[in-house]
Amino acid sequence: MTVQHPLLEPGASALATPLPRVLRPQRAVPSDAVRPTRAEINLANLRHNLRVLQRTAAGAEVWAVLKADGYGHGAKAVARTLERAGATGLCVALLEEGIELREAGIRVPILVMGGYYGRAWGEILRHELTPVVFDPGQIEELADEVRYSSSEPIAVHVKVDTGMGRLGVMPKDLGTLGASLLRHPEVRLQGLMTHFACADTGQGIDDQLDRFEAASASLRAMGLSAELRHAANSAAALSSPRARLDLVRPGIALFGVSPSEGLSTELRPVMRIQSEVIALRELGAGMSAGYGATWRARRPSRVATVPMGYADGLSRGLSNNGHVLVRGKRAPIVGVVSMDMTMIDVTEIDGVRLGDEAVLLGAQKGPLGSDAITTEEVARQLGTIPWEVLTAVSRRVPRFYREP
């Protein structure tokens, strides 16, 4: 007897409509690295930050958010470290990200929060991932896949839009979604979640939590009760005891960045980006450096070249704006940051030589002093947020994992 796949039109062949194939770009491998530019990932600091958040959560579970390749730190290595250190679960944005972690051997629950699954429900079942749903159609398609594959009922988390205006079922539509869950026992409500719009400032948290509590009560009245309720990202987990509920979902704080000024002084930075001086030249007064000659020497100057540019995640917005650490001192970036290289003015730094370490993000202790360029500082210079600074570090930059 032929069984018709529920996601195909009647009479269509599964061979004619192949299921989506998940492909992922590969990052530069440390063992193949020739260029000295690299990102060092401090796993001890990562574990420290997890302990800070576990203590702050005061009994709530900690599910680490590792979307965007673990905020640029390398999701697989970070996930292994956090799993061993006691993170209860992990959260990602994309189905592809969840599959990558499963294929890396991660066994804790993985919540896929992005809301788009490309009809690849079979991949979710095969890799034992937990989807976030917010539409009756998603529940129906997922139930069809469970029946078609003779799988066990799958746990899902339902997202409620309490004020973010992005994803989630609107409170007025909860009845329709709840009815879909009741009609489809193949899909089991495990979690109920929402997301704060202004957690970094604290505005509106209580209002959104009031709406979330009302949504929870509405579903309970239908006989649908979630085992896990969650709302808090890094900022809310650190600032709002009420928002911690059953679990918290920290992201940026795990990587040593406070989501709002003054929320935590205990966090330690996890990423450090370093390179080397590969060229030195003496420029006379009036000579220029870089595309467009946007910088000209006002005096005889010594300019060094570092092999990192905007294709690596060093924003072009740092042209004539940012700094690099050499020998423990700050050297201003001069000229336009190019795709692969950046120039810095080392006139005021004694003894700079070819091969000297150049730190573009993080701390340096050198013969002339100690300093640090923080993610928050770079974000301020660019008029953006630390999240963008970290996730912009491209896959051309190999990640080196260290245990100090």
C-alpha cells in the first residue's frame, strides 16, 4: 500500500519534491591558518559567566542562547563547554544551527526559536529538536509529520507576542492555537515563552509579564498547562527576579558583555582578537595612508600594517576612529579600513617591530603598559551594539580555544 506524504499534493512523488538539504558554510580551521589573525576564545571565562548566571537565576534553569554561531565564538565548542558545565538546555535561531549541534554530539535539549522551518519537520524529529511554534498551521504540519513517520509525540514551545511585535501568537488568537493543540495529540505543549522588547532599559517588563500571565491562564482554562515558562534574556535575567520564571535564556552575558551598563560587573570577556604587525613604513609630513587618502601625516610618522580588515569583521566604520593595542599602548587606526588590512599610527610607541602582537579586541599586557579594547567601546565608536560587533567576526578568522 502506498502512503501519501502529508506535505505533498495528492499523487505527487516524494522523489519529485526532495526534502530540504541543510548546508552550512565552514569556518577557517586553526590548523590551516597561515595569517596571524585569530580569535582566542577563553573557555574558563565562559564557564565563569555561566556560573554567574546560574547563581543569579536563583533556581531557574539556564538555557544558553547560541544563535549566530554562538555569538561569533563558535557554537560547537561553546556548546560542548556549556553542556559539561551544567547548562540545562541550549537555544538557537535556525534549524540548521540545531542540526549542527546535534551532529557535534550535543545531547541537552535544543530549542529552535527562529520560527521558520522550511517544512523540514522531519529534520526536527530526526535530530530531536524542540521547535517554537505560534501558528495553528505549524501544529497541523508537525502533527502530520509525526503520524507519517510513526514518531513519538513531539514537545513544542508556544511563543506569545506580549509586545515585541515580531513573532508569536497574539493573545486574541490563543483560543484558536489552543484548539489546534487539543486536536493534535501528536504535538505536546511543553513550554510557553515570550520575549521582552525593552529588557535592557527595564521598561515594559512588568506589563509584558502581566500579558504573559493572562495568556498562561487562558491556556490552562483550556486544559493546556506548560511545564516550562520562560521570558528572560540576559538583561531580564540579571535585573528582574519576576521574569526568571522556570528558565532564563542568556546570550550576550555568557560571552562577558553586560546587556546594559551597570547590570553586572562579574562577567568576563570570552573573545580576544589578535594579529601581528606585518609591515612598517616611514611617512613624511603630508603623505597619505589608505584608500581615498582620508588620512595625511601632520608630521613624520611611522605607520604599521595589520592583516585584518572589514571582510574579517573589523568594521570600516573604525576608519580614522578606532584603536589597536601594540606593546601595551593604543595605536590609532589611520586611513580607511580595507577589506584585508588596516593601518595604525605607531609613531608614539617605542620599539615596534615586525611580528609584534596587535590586539584588535580584548586585553594586552606589553612592555609599555596594559590596556583593553572592549566590545562595548567598539560598539560605541560604531554607533551600534555589542551583539553586532561579536557576530560580525567572519568565518575567515579562525577561533582558537584556550584553557588558561
